[in-house]
Amino acid sequence: MRLSDCHNVEDFRRLAKRRLPGPIFHYIDGAADDEVTRRRNTESFDRCDLVPNVLAGVEQIDLGTTVMGKRISMPLMLSPTALQRLFHWQGERAVGCAAQAADTWFGISSLATVGIEEIGRTISTPKMFQLYVHKDQGLNQAMIDACKAAKFDAIALTVDTIVGGNRERCLRTGFTSPPKLTLASIASFAAHPAWAANYFLRERFELSNLKDHVSEGSNIALSVSDYFSTMLDQSMDWATAERIRAEWGGQFCLKGVMSVDDARRAVDIGATAIMVSNHGGRQLDGSRAPFDQLAEIVDAVGDRIDVICDGGIRRGTHVLKALSVGAKACSGGRLYLYALAAAGQAGVERAIANLRAELVRDMKLMGKRSVDELGRGNLRWR
């Protein structure tokens, strides 16, 4: 299977599975407990049907939208995700360049493997930083200050990781950051020599934004779930979020909002966006899908805050359904991580191009010339 054979997210998933050692693939692919919510995130779109119009004169299609004050050329953003240089040696550099070429938002995590300063210096596309609030207050301040210096466009405060989810695939495979060298992992690395050569012979793996403050994740191997449970500040509350918003002073997003009450609180503290998200099903299994929660959240706060539907996106039609409900844009992680693992920057660019082509084609088939024309009249629920 080659990059040219990848026509959708599932194709990239299959190619990524071939190219990655098992523990690393299952870290991307897996989720919490029985992974019910991970599956539900995508399946939720199947309970909603599109109702097209015809004879609408759709030769020219405008996919542009404005999110957090930035005009982007398509209503699909690349969510911040951790540990990207484990998946491909180009890591966040590849994803940033692909997002820049596509003229859309992308983000890097506190657990990124390329630093805030470098991304700020090299990537001009709208950038968000996913802030995990650590027990180490000096580290929190250092990351906010670095984002200011690097002229990041937004901070996305992750609010759904007070403890790590029960990611049983990672428990079975022994996945950690950095990877531990065990008999099983060495055998898996040996079976994927191209990945192993890039990991061991290129620049040393590190969590670039954390390494000067904590050793865990860069020098001390730890699972991501254990990192969340031991390193993050479990006392974080709404007052903490409001203080961070005030300290940052710019576009401020809460990532992980799933209830109407929390969406209203986000507005009250001055957030400018929320990502309706369950962390890709990696935290609380059995929770609702973002798309299932979207309508009631949009009805409550959609006129006062940008609502982004994050998770489960696999097709252009999924994006159009979310926009029709009232989201300003959609975002996702796995939809580009599989492509990154499969082929680096070229893979991410192809994945975005595939989805953009789907969006243009599906808009024409819907009889809509711009995303502003989408609405709930386009939809019927089963």
C-alpha cells in the first residue's frame, strides 16, 4: 500500500498500522475502557441525514470561515495532539507546514515534541497552544510567556484531563513516552526498521516545552495516562481558567466542554471559543459524542462564542452536518495523525486535500455555495 492508495482516513489508518511499531500505533488508535465513545464519535453522524437542494448554480464554492478572529480557507482545523515525533520524525513541523499550505488553524500540545518558539518562528498559519495546567506553576507561566513571545494566536485550555483515562491498549502494549526498551518493544521496533532508524538516529526525542521543568516524558518513561494523573493540577477549577484567560489576554478556547452549563460558564469567564470534545474518547468512556451535544450547546451560546465540533470527523459530510447544526468549524486529531504516521508532511497534505475535495464536492451536491448557507433545514434525524 502506497500514499497514492490513500483516499480516505481509513486508508491512512491502514498504512499507519503497517509503518508504526504496535505500541505506537495503538496509542494513536486506542481510547478508554471499552472504546465505546471513540466509536460513537463517528457513528453519531450516521444518525443524521443530509437533505440536498438542486439547481443552485454551484460552479464556485467558498469554504472560508472565521474562527477566533482568523479567516481560514476551510472549516476544518487540525487539533493539537501530543508526541508527534514518535509517529513520524517530522512531527509537528510536518503538520504545521501542511496546515500553513491549507490556510487553516493548527495547534501544538504542551506535550509537543517541537518547541513553541520554533513553531512561532516558522509557521505563519493561525496557531493555538493546548495548555495542560501542571502542578508546577512556574512551568505554566513559562508556557504562557513563550506563547506570547512566539505570537501564538490562541490558547486552548484542556479541561477534560483532570486524571488520565483508562487506556487499556496502552496498558497491554506497555506504551510510554519515551518508549521503554523491553524485549517486546525491541522486537516491534526491529519489525519496523525505517521507523526505528528515524527514531534512534535523528534528533533526540524530547517534550520540548516541558524538558527544562520536568524529566517525565523526556528522560523518565511514563504513560500519558500516568503523566496526566501525576503531573497535572487536579485542583484546577473555573477560577483557575479565568485567571489563565486574563493572564493570556488573547483568544481563549476551552477544549473539552460537553455540557450546556459548562458552555455558559465558558462565556461568563470571557472565553472566545469552546471545543465540544471528549478527547477522542480517550478519557470518559460512555460519554456523549460531540456531534450529539452540538445542537443544545449551539442553541445556548452559539451567538456569543465560537463553537467548534472536535472529534469523530472522518468525512467531508461530517463537517457539513456539524456546520449545519451551527458549529463555526470542526477539528480532529486522528484524521491527520494516521496520515502523518503513514507519510509525514506529504501524508498530512494529502489527507487535508482529500477532505477539502470532499467538502467542495459535497457542498455542490448539497446545492450550497458557501458554508454560511448551511442550516438545520438541510438535516433530518433518524
